[in-house]
Amino acid sequence: MISLLDYGAGNVRSLRNAIQALGFELTEIEHPSDILKAERLIFPGVGAFGAAMERLHQLGYVEPLKEYLAAGRPFLGICIGLQTLFEGSEESPGVAGLGLIPGLIRRFDDPSLSVPHMGWNGVRVERPSPLFADYGGEKFYFVHSYRAEPDARNADWRLATTDYGQPFLSAVSRGRVAAVQFHPEKSGAAGLRLLRHFLAGEEQADLSPAALASAAGPTRFAKRIIACLDVRANDQGDLVVTKGDQYDVRDKGEGGAVRNLGKPVELAQRYYEEGADEVTFLNITAFRDFPLDDQPMMEVLRRTSERVFVPLTIGGGIRAFTDGEGRHYGALDVAHAYFRSGADKVSIGSDAVETVLGVLARGGKDGGSSIEQIARVYGNQAVVISIDPRRVYVDSPAATRHATVETATPGPHGERFCWFQCTVKGGREGRDLDVVELARCCEDLGAGEILVNSIDRDGSKAGFDLELIQSVRAAVRIPVIASSGAGRVEHFSEVFAATGVEAALAAGIFHRREVPIAAVKTHLRGRGIETRA
């Protein structure tokens, strides 16, 4: 009997789907006594250490879980499921972990690194284990801000390490108890193989030649290529993937129908099979009045997570609202519904702009914003801020209070400087806020990633706006995704080399097969830029 310990935080649907796709059946832990009945127990997790431990205590799971682990019974922890095995974490001072492994979980502290460690990295397998019996040197998907450090006290648990500034424990095991820091259910074929080894109870522990080779050198963190799907209802009420110029998604000419580039689930699966490192859904219909009534988009997530085993992000409508019957829902409620439907991250756009304007007006944060609430429960890695800026040209930096750049593309009247104005409602309205202010404030509020779109470059195929992206990259330590303007493979190597961002996103050129994802990755590797195969 394979049992899943779902304590109610984050996206476990993808793990369920992965297990079912491998041909195994699951039972759910619904009562503390169910833990000790399990024959093989999986403890997945995302979010904050303290929130996870608090929830385990509330459910009465801590003591039976400790008893199960002490007996050395088959166990696989994932992400927070690894971290809670330790005595505690710097993320939540004073909160005790399960205490099975000595030591504290510590934050990545290298100022030259983006944190969270978010993306695809290798592992260095350091001893035989059935989990890595056929490891082929592939990368796995990580998303975490805190890590377990290898030291003498946990040497007997050390199974695999990964480099991000310095080595950290990416897998631990002793006897039949094991845990991994990465997400196998989001790591494509390599992750599914690892899960199969655990689920089948395999005992083989030989190291493959690739695993032996992995132990000989450093691991390398990969740049991510993300496929974005703009999804909205067409005039017949069906959800379609669309794409337009400057946010105009209707065909020109008589009728002006919504441009249809495919069905969301099928297109997402195609991108997964073609090697996309992540898939992002942007709900541009957004059902702005009542986001939780957006059942079609949730169904898209549910169906996609059955077929796509890389991270899924959803944006559009992540905010507080009051429905037609006067019931109030917080942004956390909306995010929770999306996570339970299969999303790994939520993307917040217009609401982030209004939040930051409020923070600046008050002179500080108050803990009530959607960013703070979601990050507090699910961790900052679950919150992406989507910025839609446009250029505002000025004659000199003295002409505005905003952060300016001296631009290589002067304005219509020869202006040599510009600032990047944040907009809302898909670029239709501007606010007195620049991208640097927004990015820094959102990082302080707890966001884990910034997606930088360019209204000026959207659909242009002229390349990413390097000046805009560099402005944001230099302002924050969290990962940054470049978006808008890609038209050929060289644009991807250009943005990575010029700005150092962690990821680049495209939509229309992938939808129309003008630039295949595989061609982008081949080009990047030819330029010495690390990618996932």
C-alpha cells in the first residue's frame, strides 16, 4: 500500500498524476493512524518550513510520522519532506523539525546567487542507491531558498549533492528512508524513473556509468526556456491559446475573431515533449469579477498536470474579490484553488502594482497583501510577479523621480533617457511606478521570481529589451525571467549573455513553430550556455 501524506499545502496533484501514470495506486493519509498502516509512505511538500510543521502538528501527524521513520520503514520525502527530517530551519527559528537527521537547514547566503535556487541542476551521486540505479546524468528540477549542508554529523545520510555556490545535500538516505530536495514529479523522464524505483520497492543499488561520472565533477545549473500560453475564451466560449500584437488578439478584417493557435492542454503537452523547461498559462480572460468561478481554466490545469511533468505557472485573477452574493475570498483562496488544480506557481500582475503603490503610500508593508499571504503559506518560490512595463522617454534623469537608463534607442524626439512605467489591465493603464520600485518592493514582500514583459517589444520579434531586463536583474536577488520580443534563436543567447537572467520565455514563435524549442537549446549549448537536454 503506497500512501501519500498530503497535509494541504501546495500542488500534490502532479505527484498523484505521476504515480498513476507509472501504473501505481495511491491511498490517502486521512487520519494519524493511517501513517502507521502505510507500506510505503511519500511525504511531498512545498512552502515554508514553519507552516509545514505547524500543519503536521495540527493534524496530529508528527508523532506517528516519527514512529514510522524510527522503524526505518520505506519513506520518500520531497523538498520540504527532506528539510523537515532535520532538527530545524533558519526559515522558521524556534520551530522544531522531525529531528531524524542532525543539523539545521540554512538559507543560501552567497550574494552572487539568485535565491530561490529555482530551475534545473544536476546531482552528484556519491554512493549506490536503488533510487539512482539507472541515473543517466540528467538534471532535476529544484525550487528552494534553504538547503541542507553536508557535514560530519549527517555523513551517514549523504546520498547525493548538488552545487549552487557551494555543495548542498540534494538526496539523503539511510536504510529504506530516503528524501530528495528536488521534485521528481516535475523532473520529466528522469524524475519519473526515480519515482518508479521507490514505488516498486526495487533493491538494486549499482551505480550506472553516468552516475559514476557525475561524482567526478561539479554540477551545472541550467538556463530555463519557458513556453507561455495566453489562454482566453473565444466568441464560442471555448478556451483557446491565442497571441496578438500589443495585446490585440483578434484577427484583422471582417468579424475580428479571437486568434486561435491551438487547445491549451494539447499545446502544453507538445511543449513538454519538445523540451520546454516550464509551461506558463496566462489567463487573459481572467474572469475578473469572480476568479473562483473560472472552472474551465482549473480544468485545463488539472488535465495538463496529468500529461506534463515540468513546472506549471498560472497567471490571471490571483487577487481578493467579493462574489455576486457578497461572499469575500482572499487571494490565498484563489491561489489555493489553483495549486490544488495542478499549478506549481501563481503569477500576480496588476494586483502587484496596486499592492506596491499601497505599500509606498503607507510607508511599509502590513502583512495583508496577496504576495505576503501566499508566500507565507506556500513559500516565496510559489509567487511570480509579472511586470508589464512601457518606456517613458525623458530628456534627462533630472526630469523624473524614477530610475532611468541612458538608452541606445532614443525616443521620438531624440530623448536619450527613459524610465520603465508599470502598467495594469494588460498594459491599458499606466501607474506612477517604475519597474525598479516594483521589483524591489515585491522581493521584500516575499515574491520568489520576476517575469519581465515588454509592451514595447511584444510581438515585435526584434529581440528582448535588454535595457529593461538588465534594470530589473540589477535591482533584485530573486530569479528573473525575460519575456517579449524573441524572434530567433540568437535573441535567447543574447539576453542570457547580456543580463544574466535565469530564464527566457516566448509564446508566438513557439506556437507557430517559427523557432523550435530544441533549436533554441542547441544554439545555447553551442554558445557555451548550459541547458537541460
